[in-house]
Amino acid sequence: MLTRGLPRRHHIVIYMLLRTCHTHLQLQSRLHPDPGEVSGCVWLDTALVRAIVSAVDGSEHSGTAPPDLPLTVSMSEVSLEGSVSQSALPVSVLLGRAPAWGEDVERVSTGTKFALELWLDTPSTQESCRSDTPLDAP
């Protein structure tokens, strides 16, 4: 939000859409996040993503979170040595909004919200998945 002044740091984030027949649990076992790049990652369902993107920065009353959202979601934390451990992430952090003024809060960035909106708008395709497809298959 430029109303807070000029940016103090810059970074580039690349978002990729992966279409796969494998579950997030199968994929999670293959992830090896670089501790120099990330400190954690999380799998989100569409209901929670809709709630995240409806939380508009600078607005205290934007969007309404469904009452059936969990209080926490499981996240993978990446240690400085590269080991991955599971912990609970409060959903309230994901629903946080940048206040119109004052100090910023921990929240999902505007760019990430934009990417999540694009993901929600991506048509789902039912690929022919075989249950015996190995994770190494092209």
C-alpha cells in the first residue's frame, strides 16, 4: 500500500499452478523447501482461500469469514538447517488486513491475495488420473 510511503524492500515471488493427480499429502512428502527462501508453507482449501481474498487491506469490515473455518491450520515450518516440522498456524493470521494507518500486521500480502484470486478463477479440469501413477512419472 503506497499510502504507507515508498517501499523499503523489494522481492519477486513466482506463483505456479500445478495440476496433478496426487494428493497434497503425497506431494508434501516430496517437498524440500530451501530455508534460505522460505520459513514455512501451508496447504489451503478453497473455503479458506475465499475468506483470505475477501479480507481487503485497509478495511476493517471487508468480507465475512464463514463460521465453519477452523481456528488453526497445519503448516510446515522450515528450520535454518532445512528440516521440516509441523505446527499450528492461527487462521486469524491468514485473515489479517493491513490497517489503513498505523503499524502493519502479519498478514497475507496483496500480491499473494491476487494470485489466490486467479487460482480461484482457474477452471478445474478433471484429468484422467490413475491410482497407480508414480510420483516420478512425467
